Amino acid sequence: MTETTITCEQGGDDGPLLILIHGLGANAAVWDEFLPLVEKNWPGRWLIPELRGHGRSFHRAPYGFGVHAADIAAVVGQDEWMTVIGHSMGGIVAFALASGIFGVRVKSVVAFGVKVDWPAEDLARAQAKAEAPVRMFDRRDDAIERYLRVAGLNGLAAPDSRTARLGVTESVGGFRLAADPLINSVGKPDAPALVRASQAPIHLLCGENDRIGTAEGMRRLGPELAVLPGLGHNLQIQAPETLWRAIEGDL
């Protein structure tokens, strides 16, 4: 039977729903450092989906921002209000969810590290990754090293971390990255249009040193942007407490 439901981690008590959406190439475990703050402070349930083609979720094209939003909408209650936090590409998916066209009710969106500028060379590089054959490794450790580098987690996540373990899988012929290479074919999102279409308030953050979701780019989205000094792209790993303090008033 073809899988149609993405893998999700969830917890918390009855109450408002908080959804945490990871970025391109990542998995649910990138929220592991941030989750204790959610469990301590959030007065309800939480849900962490793994987008299709990522982590433990099924592989099946097409991959796109709307497709990812629809997959998440399919696993939540249509009548419950939710708050969504999205990192990087997850922020784009959060904007799409807040548009109202997927039949879910979004109370507010927090997005950080969203890539807005897509020069032609970046798009060409992403398409080349999508079209490349799956790379196999004889050793799990070598596959993990590759995952951490591709996911931008070198120096942030340890090789024995849960996100590293979920980032690779054993397959015929050795070990490979868990993500489907085709996830890189999502293309350039029209982020400003998605923000304008949102039916929920949007709150934006970025790290001062983020070279992917830059402050210059994110300011063009419209809503006020909070820039966190000295931090980079993966705020939820690098400085989870700083991130929580910066967003708790917007949740």
C-alpha cells in the first residue's frame, strides 16, 4: 500500500496546538534542543512533522511548498486553531498553511531563517542536487558526516545526535542520506506573495550572521523583523533559549 501520511512526533497536553516545521534536508530531531522549552512553557499539544521525502517520511514526488502544507493539514484537526513555527523552508510552508486554502486554522506564524533571495546559480545548484544519483557510503559514519555537512549542521549537531542518526538510512549497497535528492527541486518560492496571502499575523526573526535567511532579504517580506545578534541560521539548535525568549510573546 502506498504511504500517504507523513511521520510526526507529538506530545503535550490537551490545549492549543503548536507545530514546528523543519527546513530543507532536515528532520524532526533538529528541534530536540528547543523542545524542552516547548514542553515547559507551551500550554497544550505540540506536533513536529517530517516533511515528505525527509527523515522517516515517505518518498514521493512532487515536492513543493503547497504539497508539504497539504501533508501537514492532513494530519491535524480541521476545527482546531494552531500556532506554527517554521525554520528556513519550513517558514515558507508555514506561510502557505496560513493562507487558508488548506482548510486549517492558523492563529499565528513565527518564521526564522527564511531564504528570500534566489540567484540563478543557487537554483541551478539545487536542481543539480535533485538530479544527482543517490550517493552510497560503505560506512554509516561517512554518511553521517555527509548529512551534517549538507544540512548545515557541522559544528552544531554531534555525529551521535538524534538528528544525525535520522539523517541517514541503511539501504542496499550501504548507507545513504535519508532524504530524497528530489526534495531539492522545490524551486523558488514567491515568499512575499505568500506573506501577503496569510490570514494570520506573521512574526519574523533571523540571526545576525545568517547567510541563508539574511536580514536584508527577510525585511522585504513586509512584517517587522527581529535580528538576533551574533547568531546564525539554526537558531533552534544554536541558541534555543534565546529563540524562545524572542518569540514567546508572539505565540
